[in-house]
Amino acid sequence: MKISLMNNIRIVLDALSTIRRLVYVCVSFFLLILVQCNQNQDIQSDSIVLTTPEKDAQIIVSKVPLVRTEEDLRNLERLSYEYEKAYEEKFDGATALYFRSLVEQALIEATERSYQFREEEDYLAEQESLYSQHLDDIDKAWNLNLQSLGGIGATIRNNDEQIAVYNYRIEILTEQKSYLADMVVKSNYAESTLEELGVVEQRIEILKDSIMMIDHDTRIIKLAYRLQYGEEWSNSK
């Protein structure tokens, strides 16, 4: 049951590497929020003073690189609208439309930027969650009271068999879902058929969640074996 010194060192280094990555994600997320706050103030800082449509359009264009969040995008769109409205009130609708045409592409680019940074934020949040889950898994594995080798193998085999049963049920329900989807159209979206389809979809999702939970339990058992015995689990055991 005793693990070698080298395996202990390797496991500790793996844990430290995971912690470093988690700290990096947290710091990156904090800096991203800080930069967004400063940029958000820059986007809102201008008061409306009309010069020419071309020069004022450049003000909007120059602020596109500052857009990161949806709030930044709304502030820039609001600023652009205020300029457009001011041109309409001071001059005429044609001048306002001309100004809008000058900033239209810039606003499209700003929208794309906000979507891009939203994806990056979601990715950072996802990575933070994954690293946190990984640390929890390591803690559970260290503290898991393993059975005999025969008992470990039996538990893993039972989990695999249960997953196979659930996958078979999903196949049957998926065929039923396809049939009901056709029936929904043929019945002109009858409420009863839609409800039946919804029930089948819910059962599929429940089975998928169950498979994920069982698979996670198996991974915890294998990780516990690696940590406590110093070697990978083999199904031949």
C-alpha cells in the first residue's frame, strides 16, 4: 500500500501545477475585469460637441478597440445614437443618416469584439471550474477507502455495465424522439404530441446526466488507485 518517494514527488508536482494554473486563471479574470472598468469609463467620457460628420465618426471608430463587454458595446451604440440625434436636430435627417453610414461598419466590428471577449470570459470561467473540480477529485481520491483489488474491479465493471444499459436506453429513446418529431409536424404541432416529445427529451437528458455521474465515480476510483498504489489501474486486475 505504500507509494514510492518518486511517485509522491510526482503527485505533489502535479497538484502544484494545477494550483498554479488555477491562480493564473483567477488573476487573468481579475485583470480582465479591471481593464473593462477603465475602458468602460473611456467609452462614456465624451460629451456631444458636433464638428463634422467625418470627424465625429472617427470618435466612434477610435473607441472600437476599447469594446470588450456588452455594456461597452451598449455605451458605444448610445454615444453613436446621441451624435446621430444631434445631427438630426441641428441639421437634418439626411446628415444624420450620412453620419450613421460612416459609423455602421465600426459598430459591426464592435459587436464582433464583444462576442469574442465574451467567449474568452466564458472560457476562463470554464477553466477555473475545471481546475477546481480537478482539485476536488484529487482530495476525494486521496481519502477514498479502496476495497480489495477484486472489489475495485467489480465496482468498475458494474459501472461500465450500467453505462452500457443507459446508452442502450438512450438509443431507443432517440429513435422514439425522431418519430415524435415527425408526428409533431404531421399533427400541426398538437400540444399533446409536443408534451410527449418533451418527456422523451427529458428522459434522455436524465440518462446522460446519470452516465456522467457514473463515469465520474469510475474516474475517482482509478485516480484513487493511482495515488494510493502508485500505478495506473488496469482492467486485467
